[in-house]
Amino acid sequence: MPGGERIASHMHAWAQLAYASRGVMRLGVEGCTWMVPPSRAVWVPPHVPHEVVIVEDAYLRTVYIDESVVPPGLDTCRVVEMSALLREVIAALDADGLDARRERLLGELALDEITRSEPLPLSVPMPTEKRLRTLCESLLADPGNTDPLEYWAASVGASTRTIARLFRQELGMSFSQWRQQAVLARAIPLLTRGRALSQIAHELGYQSQSAFSAMFRRAFGESPRAFMMRDAEPTPERVSAEDDFDGDDDMVEQPSQA
């Protein structure tokens, strides 16, 4: 699917696991949005209205699951880790000449792996108020923009005080807290692609990789390097990226993100 494509809000009676082996997509439901990094998957339960935006050219495999066999506890959308086994099971389900017995066995194994998949903290709450929604959508599209709240409030025709109140009222957090979550949601796909930390920090509006790394550690409890290397294969691209992560954990604040 090409970058920029949008699948309008819809729902279906079956559950869906969409696995992006390449590229980045964004899933939105009422009240929340998730950024889906490469080699991760998004889970959508039955009867949940959702829309999908392809952020970067993506290659997707999608598994549809009848609601009668949806495992308990999977009643909300989430982005999940993909085990190597689940990736291979999904590929096997797509093989030519699959007979009913093998499909059933593979399906049972896929369901078991899905229940074991660890969710990733990549959700960004979204408001319903029209002006605040427009502001948040604009920032999600450009998370590296460091313009202050006054600028964003004026861009949607509201006062700074009104927008600040709406953030607290609708989302239970401040503008800066929400923007940090939006930045983190965009950072994870960049990290999983093996991008140098200095490039990521610059793209997301931070003056140094140390400042970005400090914010990341506070949010996730580990450095970007540790997060990136978790469950990662040592490809040449990642080895190169690892060199860029040396010394990235200095606790340096970034004033423009306050």
C-alpha cells in the first residue's frame, strides 16, 4: 500500500491482525490512535470502527479471525510484538494448496501466539472536540514541529487558555505531555528501521540525541538502544545504527519540548 493512502472509517464482524512487514501505518479509533512500526502488528477486535492511514509505503499481511474464536482479553485495539513463530505461521497460512486440516492447526497456533504477544505502549489519545482534534491531527502529521501552544491555538481559531483547558478536560494531560506521546509514537517506527539516533532526534525536534534519549528513557524505562535491539536480528543496518547510539543517555533536557 502506498504512503499517504487512507482507508476510511469502517468496521467488520470479524477480528483483524494486520502485520506490517515493511512500512508504517497509523490506526485510529474514536478516542485513540496507534502508530504501527515495521515488523509489528495491530490487533482490531470485531465491531470496532477504525480507520487506517499509510504513513510510509507498507507491505501488509492481514489475518481475519471469526469472532466466535477470538481469544478472551483481546477486546481492545493494540499494537503488539510479532514473534518469529507468528510471522512464519502467517506466511504459512498464505501458502498455495493449504488444506482444511492444516489451516485449522495453523489457525489455532496463530491464536495462541496472538494471546502471548506483548502490547507496545504506542497509543496516543485523541479528542472529539473539533478544534482540538484538528490541532492533534496536524501535530501527528508533523511531530517534529516545536511551535508553542500559542501558535497551535491560533491555527485552529482558539485562545491558548481554551486549548490548554481542552487538553486537560478531554485528554487528562497537558499539551506538552500529549506532544511527547505523539513524538514517542513516531520515534518507535524510526528506531525499528535502524535509523541513527542523531537523525531521529533532529527529525523530531530535539537539539541533541542526548535530550531525546533522556526523554525516551523516562517514558519507557530503557534507552532507545536497548529498545531497538530487543528482539532484533543483527543486520548490517542495525550494527551501523548501534554505533550511533554510543553515549546517548546523557540527561540533557530539551527546552523547546517543555
